[in-house]
Amino acid sequence: MKRNPSLLSPRGLRRACAWLCASVALAAIAVSAQARGIAELHSDYPVALSVQIDPADISDDDLREIKASGFEFVRFGARPPLKSVNPASIDYANLIRRVKNARLEAIVTLFGGREIWGQQPADLGGGQREKLFADFARRFMETHAAEVAVWELWNEPDHKTFLNPALFPAFETATAEFCRSIAQLKTPPKIVMGFGFAKLPFNAGQVPAPLESAFVSAAKSDCLTDISIHPYRAVPETAIADYAKLRAQLDQRQLNRVGIVASEWGYASYLPVRDRNTQASLIFREYLTNVAAGIKLLNLYAWKDRGTSVVAREDNFGLKSKSGEKKEAFASLTEFLRIVRTARKVSFESSAGVNRLVLSRGSTLLHVVWTQGAGHDVVVPAEKGRKCTRVEFFPQVRHGSCGAPVEGGFAAEATAYPVLLSIAE
């Protein structure tokens, strides 16, 4: 090959180097611009926290308090303008503006009724229900693209309340229609997750195959960036193994870039099943479980109780009562968020019935210890001369001394009510 002398001169080499550097920079910018999914989410906390709000009953004072308490997101659903599924005729544009004014980010779940477009066949309006829903979802997304941080397609399609099981094939069609339409957008949304599964997908006998198939197809086409699930369960820590199983199933399907989001999960305080102290412990442990598992976003259900009956489960999922009284769960969780702001996970270990989560915040190590039941005496490791502060969250928040050091660190009792030992220089 004939050599070009001008390229071998010092000036030529400088030009070539400049061209190469510019090309690399442009490529990096292009990759960054195309980066999508929950992996790109930034948070001030080990797990970004959202809380479910009722669009028809959320005040500006509520939104400001949510922000001040350490939450970064709020989640709510947007439905087609049909009385059967949206009787209050919510002004979503105004709600989204109010959320932004409170310096919160919105997680918006787009879904219809049991018949996909509406609640009853009469809601079809003479058109295809699949296309009507896809058009509604695309238009809503286009209108609010700059104001919504996280999108979710549908809510619990594997629950008959939200999708008629006879319409699973139609749901696949509606998802495909939606994906085709947003593929035409000049700038696709950064995070679009689905489908808010009520059960663990890709786990035998849990989620119907057509719904799993719809998700895989949408994810492989880069339409859905992440999978969203609702890990309700009696014991929060069992979710860690389920997250690992789900991760393995996604990887097996070549969906390695698909992240996992817990888009709805909470515990109700309803008698005689669970008092408010137990609710507080479970919600706290729910957050710790997601930190342990490396989940980036958790949405708590819910901000306020739906009703006032102390024996009705669905009435009592709130961090606050219907009248606005703060429950024990509110105090414990928000104090923990205040402590762990800017902290990052170092390690998690579960052994001999004791869970140990270690976070770092600058040069300080935050050790959280707890069990799923009976108490255990533990030693939190600390070098000689280190200072230790103990934080109890139950039955009320209390900061105090860890006591005299023992060999190897500081002694504590781990129970179902987590305690934090802060080890500083």
C-alpha cells in the first residue's frame, strides 16, 4: 500500500490524533444519548424511593411533605378518558405540573380497564380496543415526555381486576401496537417498564405465558427497558432470592440489560392481623431488602390510607391515616432516609438467622442488623478507638450510645425491629 507522507508528518499525526479523539468523543456522546433504562437512574439514596398517591386526593401540602421526607418519586396511574375507568376525570396535566413544582419526579402507569380500552365492551366506541389503548398511551407519553421520569405500561395484567383473562391475546396485540407507535418517536422515553406483574413472572404457574411472551417481545424490541413487579409477601427478605431467580430468567432470555423495579409493594396495618408497629417493621425491612438485592427503585404502597375501617386490609396501606396522622412506619422510614442520604451499599450477609447490611457514608460505616423473628446477640465489627452511635427506630426513634466496646467491636441485639450502629473515626 502506498503511504501518504503528509499523514506521517508531525502535523499529519496531530490531525489524525485530533480526528480520532473527536470520533471517540462523538461515539461516547451517542452511546450516552442512547443510554436507557433504570440502570441510568440517579438517586441520593441506596434505593430511590417512591410512594403511591391518589390523583384525586393529593394536596400540594402532601407533595411538599413527601419531598421533605426523603422520597424522590410519586407513582400514580393514568387511564383513558372514559367514565367507566376514570370517573373523576383527573386533570393529569395539572397533576404532573404540581408534582414537578414540588421537586418530585413522576412514575406514570398507563393502563385501561378489564377490556383493555375500557371496563365494558360498550367502551370500545366502534374501534379496536387494542389500537385505541395504544393510541391513548402514545399520545399521553408524547404530551408529557419532558415531565415524566419513569413510564410503566399497565398494572397487574395477571390480575383479573385489571385485565379480563380471556383477552390475553388482545393484550399482546395492544402492547405490540404501542411499541410500534413509540418506535417512531424521535427521542424515545428513557425508562419504560412493564407490566407491573402481580406475581413473579417466569416462575412456573405464576404468570400466564401470553403475558410473559408479550413482555419478552417488547423488551427485545427495546420498547420496554425494564421489568416491574409487585413483590407482596408475608416476609420481605424472601424477595432477595426471588429477585435473583428473576434476574437469572431474564439473562437466560438474553435480556441482560433489562433492570428490575419494585413498582408497588407495601404492608397494611389492620386488626387483628397486624398492628402499626408491625407494619412499620415490615416496611422498613422491605426497604432494606431492596438495598440488599441491589434494586434501584422501589414504590411504596401507599401515602395515605384509603379508608377508615381498622379491620379492612385495603383501607390501611398508608404511611399516614386517612385523616393525615403519621403512623409509626412514617417516622422510622423517614429517619432512616435522613441518615442514609448519600450512603451506598458495601455488603449484605444473611447467616444464622441474622441479616447484616453495611452502608458507607464518607468515612462512616452504617451497620443495620435485624432478624425475621427471634432475637440474636451480635457483634458489629469496629477497630479500636472508633466511635459508635446506636439508632433505634422502634417504638420511636432514639439516638444513643452503643455502650462500652467488646472484643472485636460493639454488641447489639438483632430483632425483627432493625437497629443501626454508626461506626465513625
